[in-house]
Amino acid sequence: MFKVKRAFKESGKDKFYAVDSTFESEDQGKIKRLLKAGILENTGVQEQEDGEQSSSILNGNVAEIKEAITSEAKREELEELKRQEIKGQNRKGVLEHIETIILEKEEE
């Protein structure tokens, strides 16, 4: 789930997103472009219909995930992402990246 920082109209659709609303999409390329443009803010997790937390961030490849998960994430979000990655694909590169950010936060 992503928080809208700047209002925008989704291209190809008649959907308008106001500031502080939420944005969700399966299109990782679109999300990446909107994050890079400063239109969206990463909240770290996405809630599914059953209430279980899953991370759309973790759906990408390792390089995309490393770019998407930054030190701006809260420690709780990082711990949740780590838990989900262990439960899911358990990729060494993703886990090391998350753990590095957690350690950096502890040093602050």
C-alpha cells in the first residue's frame, strides 16, 4: 500500500487520487515511476482481503526490492518485511538488505 503525497490522475483510467489517499497496483513499473517522481510514499505493506499483511514490494526481483526498501521505512515495517520474506521466498540478498537497514537504524 502506498500513500499519495501529490494528487494525480492515473493514466489510462478515470481514477483520481487525492493527497493522503492510498494507492495500490500490481504494476511494479508504475509504482516505481510514481515513487521516483515523489508522488507516492511507501508504507511498506499491503493488506489482502483476508486481513493478512503481504508486501507488494517483495513481489519484485532482488534489485527492485533493494531499491524500494530504504532507510525511510520504520523499523516495524522492516521487521514485517523480513518476516514475510522468510515465510515467502527467503532470498539471501533481500534479507541481508533489510537486516543492514535495521542495523543502521539501531546505530542512529
